[in-house]
Amino acid sequence: MCSRSLGSSARSKLVGRRFERLDWVEETASTNSDLLSRARRGEPDGAVLVAEHQTAGRGTKGRTWQDEPSAQLMISVLVRPEDRAPAHAGRLTMAWAVATVEAVAALCPARLGIKWPNDLVDPATDRKVAGVLAESVLSARGVEAVVVGMGMNVNGGVPHELAERAVALSALAGGTVDRTALAAGLLVRFEEVLRLGGAELAEAYRRHSATIGRAVRVEWADRERSGDAVDVDDDGHLIVRFGEEQVSLASGDVVHLRPA
């Protein structure tokens, strides 16, 4: 159910902006799934959906995202890109990650890093704060729409058994974080970052990367390799050096390796 009181302060900061059409609901199955359905029905660019609780939240590779009601920020946005090339979805994910890091830094005393390809982490410990998932609506003409979604542990929501791998933003900030202010700041910054050219966006992504310069293990369904992450290109591909071989990766799970 959508309540006008939920997210009202965020909406007031978005009037006249690209992402001003913000719906903030008590509960839904998945904000990404909802916006994908709306996109297929012709919903225009700029729709935003936030939920206090998701009953079927999704992460990458079909993983589930479990939340604690009202402790996290579950948010999805619908973008209809002018560039219909499939690679554009990857650049939107890069833009969202950059916007999130910068919106957090502007709001509270916490600093996040981007763990390739789609996680936001505490760069000091590699513990996960948020995950980003981009999904596209395709047609014969190319990408019709992209829905970028994020689940962020803002004021709790980290199960005890995941405490070594995940952390809430409030723990890094030293106190409660205003979720509506964060949502508004993120959407404003996302609109601004989307205006950057490809090279500018990639440079911003590199500045906030928690992966570049790290020893990593790349895991695929049938194999894994260890090497050094040396760069991210303008399309968001991770450049990894495996011995004498340098490889551009469009996909794969990356594990940051600690020095021996």
C-alpha cells in the first residue's frame, strides 16, 4: 500500500527533478519486479519505488535479499536511456554506485567503496553495506528501459550470522541515518552523475573503487583464477592481470584477497 506520508520529505526535495515521481510503499514483493512490470506497460522514464519491506527481494544471480522492515533502504529507479545499446545498463549501474557513495559522504560521516561489479562496501573491512541490481527491458530496437535497484543496510538489518561479511551504514556513521534524506540525496546525485560522459563516469568510478589495486580471486560457475585488479574501463569491465595475461571481465564474482 502506498502512503503519501511515507517519503513525503524526500518528495519535497525532488520537485522539478528527473526522479520526482517517487512512490514509497509499506510492502511489496520486489521493487525491481514492480518497476519492470510498469516499464513493460509503458511507464515513462524517472519512476522511483521505495519499499519499507520486500517479501521477495532479489540480488544478483538469483540470490535473495532479506530485509528488516524500516531498517533498510530498498529503492529502484526506471531509466529509459537514449542509448539503446546493451552496454548502457552497465554504465547505469556504475553511475548509481558513484551517486550512492557520494550521497552517503554528503549526508553522514561514513565512507563507502565500490566492490566490482555491484556491491558497496566499507573499504576498511570489505564488509557489504549494499548491493545493486540492474535489469533491462529489451526489444528488437535494443534496450527499452533499465531498472536499477539497491538494497542497503542503513539502520540495521544485518543478521548475526552475516556480521563478519556485512555491516549497517549507521555503524560506520556512528549513529542513525535519515533514510528519506539519503533517498532524496541519492536521486539528486544520480541525476547529476548521469550527465557525465563515459570517460568522466569511469574516472569517478575509479576514484571510489575498492577493487582496483587489490589482489582478487575471480569465480565463475566452473572455475576460478587469482590475479591483480588493475583497472576498470569505460564500459565497467574489470581489468585483471593473471600472471603475464591481462583480461577484461564483463562478469564474474570477485573476492578481495587479504595480504598473506
